[in-house]
Amino acid sequence: MILQAVAGAALGKVGAAIGAGVAAIAAAIGIGKIGKAALEAGARQPEQAGHYRMTAIITATLVEGACFFAMVVCWFAK
């Protein structure tokens, strides 16, 4: 009985760690795509590069916030 409880807790922690890792990887990919799009847009229209940069920073911040939320949910899930 005790071994079953310990095994269940260990699998839950492994699942939470995998979930947090997937959230971090997904956020990294998303932020990379945001940066790529901002650089390409700035190259096409250099006069608007500052606007694209600020939009990319705001969007990347929102993605990072969603990633932190997902990681916190994974860490505190039981």
C-alpha cells in the first residue's frame, strides 16, 4: 500500500516535470518565431523597425508569462 502511494507520487512528479519542460520548449520556439518575424518585417520596412521591435517584445512577454503560468500549474499539480 505504501509502495503504491510512493510510486503514484513519483509518477505525478515526473509528469509535472515533463509538462513544465514541454511548456518551456514551446515558449522558446514561439519566442524564436516572434523574433524572426520581427527581424524580417524590419528588413522589409526599415522605417517601422522600432514599432515591430516593440510589438515583438510585448508579444514575447505575453508568451513568457503563459509559459511561467503553465510551469507553476505543473509544479503545483498533484
